[in-house]
Amino acid sequence: MMKFAGFSRLAFDLKAAEQGVAGGAYLQWLATALAAVYLLGVLYVNLSAALADVDRVATEAAASLPTETAAQNPPLDLSEIGTWHLFGQSPESVSGKDSVAETQLQLKLLGIMFLSKNPENASGIIQADDGQQKKYRLGDELPGGAVLQAVEADRVLLKRGERQESLLLKKDSVRASSAAE
């Protein structure tokens, strides 16, 4: 009779649950535990299948890549960054290089940006004598009363009164100011 002790206990708990006796709490706990185990099993099976699909897709994608791409794309030589046109290329010069005098304003041209092929969208990053740096577009007024008239590859042209002046981009201007700080 000992073999059926667990079964008779379950039968007793079922009968107690029907009658509302305190032994019914055990049955509620057992049902909750079985439901939780079932849900965890379903979750495990579904996640295993999903992860297997992801792994299969990644393996197929890696297999479909040509093996020659690694040989065709050697590592980048970072010393060539200076020759890249990260901010676009300038249009042709607005005026001759020698015909415009350099400005006497205490300004420093730190950078030039050509973000589109339209020359009206070009801008220059200029530092005033107080150290404040700002991006100026065509037609903007700069410190000292000059107006930005044109942006070229290595300089910007300013209009101060009736006179046209240039502000040159010095290659070491950014490096020298960051080294001094």
C-alpha cells in the first residue's frame, strides 16, 4: 500500500479542494508550479529554435562573402588622411591668387567646409583674437566689420568696406593652437 501513498494524498487533496478544506492550497501550488515548468519549457524550445536560425543565417552570410575581399582591401594608411576631401572640394577660385591682399584683421582661419557642390553653401571656421571660434557662411559679418564674400580651397575672401581681402588657411594653425593649450 505504500506505493500509492502519493497518489492517495493527491486524491485526498482533490477531495479537500472540492470541499474547501485547507489541503487545497497544496493543489493550487502544484498547479502553479506545473504551469510555470510548462511555460519555461515552451520558452526554451522557442528560443533555442530562434537562436539556431540566427546562427544558421550568420553562417550562410559569412560563407557567401567572397574570400578575395580581404586581399583586395588592404589596411588603410592613415597618413593619407590629409589628401582626403573630408569636407568636399572647392570650386574654382573666385579671383586670382595674387590680386587680393591678405587681411590685417586679427583673425585665424581654422577650417573650410564644402558640404555640397553649390558654392553658396560653403563656410569657414574662423577664430577671433579673443579665441572664440565660429562657423561663418557667405554674407556673415565677421569680427572687425568684414563680411565673408567667398570660400576657396585654401582661403576665404573678405569684403571690408570697398576693399577685398583674403584670410589664408595656414596648415599648422590648428596644430599650433592645440599644442599651445
